[in-house]
Amino acid sequence: MPWEYHAQLRSTWSVWLAAICLKVSHLFGLDGKGALFISRVLTSITGLIILFRFSKVLQRYTSTIAGKIAAKWLPVTFCILPFLLNRFSAEVLSMYLLLGVLLFVFSIKKSPSHRQLFILGAGMMLTFFVRHAIVLALIPFFIWFVMKYKPSLKGIAFVLLGSMAMAAVSVALDSLYYGQFALTPYNYFTANFVENRAANFGVYPWHFYFSGMITRLGWTALVILIICALGTLIKGKSTPFFWMILCSVVGFSLIGHKELRFLFSLIPFVIAGLIWLIDKIVPKALGKGIALTVITINLLLGFTVALTPADDGLSNVNSFISKEKLEGPIFIQAIDIHPFSPHGLVSRAYSNPRLKCCFLENEDDIFQLETGSTLICHEIFLSKLNDEGIEFEILTVGYGDLFSALHSRDLGRRVNLIRIR
């Protein structure tokens, strides 16, 4: 969002990856939609590879036929994955990186070498820069690593060295993008915790993640998720999964602004808990049948998610612009949420590269738009236009997230493309 860009609080790894996809699509004569397709395909393939590797690790921690079947197939058939795997977002990329770091550690047979410790530090820091909030999972993970492998002070120094090297690369890329020195973790902390700017997007009670699950998915789903999370305790000190889940949920619950997407990175560990519960408590005589039943249910739910359109997603606004060949200028309510990045990367992925986008920083400027002007604005803002006696027509609507599109259609989550009459 524009305010995040001006505050320089987002690391730009995702932006650079998206830019590479855009350049590759242009090399093959494709437009921006090709870049989006490439990014989603690469994200999905990466996710499947990592989850298959993760399933092999989980199989090592099972002892029954039911547990091994579940460990082999559940990580790649979990019902929410069709929605999750194709999202080119910081939450999903950080989840992949976190799993990659875990897989790297689980591949260490004996005491880690200095080279492995350096790579570990670099991987953790890259994960942190892609999404700063994932530090809530990284801290308990690193404590577990130190307790399990007991690296020497020199070994920890190599971890710090790898972290510093990756931090230097990340800061350099961020500074290059923003055009000046940018320390995004510091800016992120200052904006969200010192200035409390995230509160402008809503403050929710500590129990939001539990009550939200009940509202969206029902009591049964919440109970199952909690039981699965507790299931990670079965392996005790062998894995850090339980403590990563606990610290993340508690940490996010203490922060005023909350969104369910913040918990995306914990999904693989909840799956691990379910697998270990099947391995531990399912009777051997029924084990194979129950494991296959669970997998089948997840496959059916997964197909339902995959085949259910998210109605009008944010990209619907961009697609309309491209389909109708709008020339612009298109005015964008930059003081609020919109589907365009500050540099127009996303907008130009769907529309004419020469399309002129004008960001309106001042709310009063919006009331001065001439008849026939095209504006992208938040749903909540439409009532203000009505109050000012400004007539408009809604050209198309984009919903902000999966749940808004499929269930609640919360007014506050819609983005509108309108034309002033």
C-alpha cells in the first residue's frame, strides 16, 4: 500500500521476484498476465516440492502404517492448499522459506559444520526479511536448535555471520528499490508498534483468532485445529513445532491489528500434529482405513476450494481495466487499500503499460474529480460520495480476501472501480 511504501517498512524480495517474472514474460512476448501466471506456477511448484520433502521428514517420525500413509499424503492434500499454494504473497513465501530452513536442519545428521551454520543463519534472516512477523516462529525454532545441537560459541558466531551477510544483501536490495537507505525491520517496528499505524486498519480483541475461526469455520473446525496443534507435543523435544505455533498465536493475539492470513505459515505444523495423532491413537486394525478416509475428505474439500471461484477478487478490477481498454487517467484512492502497487507493477500486469495512474493522497481531491473520471476506491468511501451528492456508477467490484468473497462479503473488504457521473 502507498503508506507502507512511503514508510519503507516492507522488504522488497517479493517485488524483485515479481519484477523478474515480468521481465521473463516480456522476453517471450507475453503481457503482464503472463507474469502473474509465471509467478503463480513457480509458487505452486515450489510449494509442492517443499511439502513433498516435508512429508518425507514427517514419515521418519511415524511408526504405524496409518501414520506413514498420512505423513506421505496429508501435507500435499490438505484442503486449504489449493487456495494457499498459488498465492504469490509474503505470507506464503515466508512459509516456504521457514519450511526450507527446517528441512535443512533436519538433514543435519551430526554436529553442524561451520558452513551449515552460516547457511542456517542466512536462511533464517532471509525468512525474516521476506516477512518480519515470522520472527515469532523463528525465535522458538532457534532456541530449540541451540538446545538440540548445542553449537559452540564459535558455531553461533557463524550463524550470526550468515545472518549479517543476508541482512546486508536484503538492506542493499531494499535501499535500491526505495532510492535511499532503508532498514525495513526498524521501520516496520516503528510504524506498527511505536506509531501504532496498523491500528488504523482495525483493532480486535485478543481472542480474535479463536472467535474468528468459529465465525468463519465453526466450532468443530476450531476444536480440530486446537487438537492438531496439541498433537505436535507427541514428539516432545524432537521438533519445535508446538512452541512455534504457541509463540506465534500468543504473539499475534497480543498485537491489536489481526488478520487470519498472519497464521498461514503455521498450517504445515498443524498438519504434522494431525499426522502424529493418527500415528499415535488410531488402532492398528483400523489405521489404514482411517488414514485414507482423512486423506479422501481433504481431497474432496480441496477440490471444493479449488473449483469455487473467489467471486470478484482484487484482480477483477485490473482485468476489467484491461478488457474494457480503459486509457486513463485512473485515479486511485491512495489513502486506503487498493489493488495497485505504488510503482504500478500490479496495475500494469493487467492493463496497458502506458496507462496513467494518479494517486490521490488528499481525500478532498477526490471530491473535485470531473464528470467521467474513473476512480478506484474503498467500499466504505462510497457513502461519503453519496453524502456529498456526487453521483457515480460502479463498473466492477473486487473483494479483499477469500472469506469476504465466499462468505461474509464484508463491506470494508471491497475495492470498487467507479465512474463519476
